[in-house]
Amino acid sequence: MAERLALLGGSPVRTTPFGPWPESGEPEARALERVLESHSWGGFPSPNVEARAFAEEFAAYVGTRHTALCANGTVAIQLALQAARVSPGAEVVVPAYTFVATAAAPAAGGMIPVFVDVEPDSYCIDPDALEAALTERTEAIVVVHLACSMADMDRIEEIARRRGLLLVEDCAHAHGARFRDRGAGSIGDLGTFSMQSTKLLTAGEGGAVTTDDDVLQQRLLSLANCGRKEPGYDGFPERMLGHNLRITEWQAAILREQLRRLPEQHERRTAAITRLTARLEAEVPGLRCLPEDPRITRRTHYQWILRYDAEAFAGVHRDRVLEALHAEGIPCSGRFYVPLSEDPLFAEDPLTNPAVRAGARFEGGRFPVTAQAAYHEAIWLPHEIFLGGDAAVDDVVAAFARIQQQAETLRHGAGQSAGSAAR
Ligand SMILES: Cc1ncc(COP(=O)(O)O)c(C=O)c1O
């Protein structure tokens, strides 16, 4: 007789947390001590010693000539658009399935984010829908390499070049990913990265912008340093109103050590995902991974997304399964993102949101693929699960299998969950 579901009073499959994330040790302790003893803790002069070194190391890792560091991934997008001189009032096309920052950053620069649906196989921006959304006011495209996917950079790069549009890659989820062996962040005109706590490369907070363009790099450095022009970034004609968005030496020193850990962590996650995929395929019908895209020559795993088929779970809604999974000790999320137009963080405040001032309409139902993923289909599993080796993967499989075996009970037991309302 199978163990009862933890949600219905049984013992959970897993009682110990996954992780810890981030991983750290002696190298990080030594790096912090180095900064402490330098008595130069801040981002000024900009870039400071650790920041300059990390920027070079990160540019080499991504495969660009330059990296400019900054405070976080939101302002990285803002800096990218401002350095490229995108006009206030211009339209910037972004996917509807992403974190609010992808849209809030252009809005903060007075630009108008225009949402576009995603493709069902990658959950990244749909090139056909993107092209249909372009107007004479469009100046830029921001793609997001989401979770464990990459956007179709063949098509999108071609569209951007043909239409003369700036192309920014939001790589907040994709440190180290590669498309046709080009690093995420090296394909568009600019790439932006977040080093916030949950990310694959983190200092708690932090951000970076990558580019091959010398003038963009100089403008980025100037904008992030209050508009100053210093030797090394005084070779462009304008004077721009900048901001203090400098990264501290603490963050840069930690990031240098975390970057050294990243390749091994990537190998560990890849091995775990390979095991998970094989076991789920064999043992738990109704859970599919997003299909592999052979053009992605290094797939990264900020979150691993499974597509859920309720038919294989006695018709139980995904959100109910996620409750059961949580109860079994497996961290997971369904509504990790909702269509941005329905995200409460995308406030329809005319004073702070230029899209609202410009009369954009956000009625529901315009992003069916995003809505299907957000409300019914996608199960997001965080990357720290996959640092735990075979035992961690086996717990995930055991939890799913237990839930599937008892799906009928789950359907009838303990009432309908608040989260299971279909949208
Ligand atoms: C897709 C995406 N873009 C941008 C950001 C913004 O990064 P940050 O939190 O460092 O400002 C995030 C962070 O969560 C993100 O997930």
C-alpha cells in the first residue's frame, strides 16, 4: 500500500531542504577578506579593482569584448536601452512571459513596453508575433532566454537587423547558455544579466551588461557612474544624465569566485536533469520537458520546466498537484510568471507607467500560450534541487509518482484549492 500523500496526512517524501544556495566556502571568505583589507569597499573609482577584474572575466566567459557592471539586472536593461539612445516614447517589444523587470526597465526610461506572446515549445518570444507587433515607433526588442530555454536567435537577429532595431538579450536566467556556440548575451547588440540571490551566478544582488561595441561600453560605464566621463570612457561626444548604479567591491569579489564554480555546477545540474528526464519519461506519464533545440549548444537550468498534462493525473488541476508536491517537500511553482499584462507588479498607474499614458490596452486573452503555461501547464523546479545529485532527483520522481498514483484521491480529497481556479 502506497504511503499516503503528505497533503492528506502522510509523511513527506523529503524532509530536508535542497541546497544550500548559493554555495560558498573558503574562496569566498578569502575574497571578502581581501576587500576588507583593501579599505576600498565601494564602486568608486568606477570600475574599481575587483569590479574591473570580474568584468574582464565575465566578458571572456560570455564571449564579448566588454562587460559593464551595475547594481542589478533591472537597471542593466535600463542602462542597455539608454546607452543605445532609445528614445523616450519609443516602443520596446518584450515577451509577455517574463519577470516584470523586462518591461519596467524600458518604462523607467519613458519607453513603452509592448507585450508579445511566446512559443509553445520554448516559452520564449514568438518571432512571428514579434514581427506583427512592430510599428514605425518600435526602436528595440528585448528577448528573454527563459528558465532553461533560449529565444529563437536565428529568426530574431534577422528581424532586428532587417528592421534596423536594437536587440537586447535579457539573460537574467541564462548565465553560460550558448546558442550555436555563441554565448547568451553576445548575440544581440547588448546582453543583460542579473546576479540576484536566486540566479545561477549571484552575489545577492548585482547586474551586468555585455557588448562588443566600444561606444556602447563607454556610455554604459558613464551612465552607471553618475554620467562621469573618465579616462577609458570619455571617447563619445554626448554628456548624458547618469545614475549611481555602481556595484560594490564586495559583490564583484564574490562574483569572481562564483564564476569559477559555475562550470562544475553546470555539469552537476546537467547530470541531474538527464537522470530526471529519463526517470520521468519511464515512470510518470503526463510530465514532459520542453523539447530540446539542437541549436542550443549549452542549455542552462535556472529553473527546469515540466509541462503538465492533467489527463494523466485524473483531471486534477496543476495547481492542486503543486500543493501536493510542496507538501512532499519539493519546491516548485506554477505561476512563477503570469502574462505581464495581468501581473499586479505591472501597475497601470499613469504617472509611473508610460504604456498606460500612451493608451495601451491590457485586456485579457491576448497571450494564449503564456496564459496556458502560467495557469495550467508549466511546472517550474528551481535549480538548487539539481545540485543535490541522484538522491535529490529520486525524491522529485518519487513525489510525482506518489501524487500520480493517488491522483483520484487528490481529486476527491480535502476540497478544491484556492489556486486551482482555471483562468
Ligand atoms: C527575466 C528577468 N529579467 C530581469 C530581472 C531583474 O533582475 P534583478 O532582480 O537583478 O533586478 C529578473 C530578476 O529576477 C528576471 O528574472
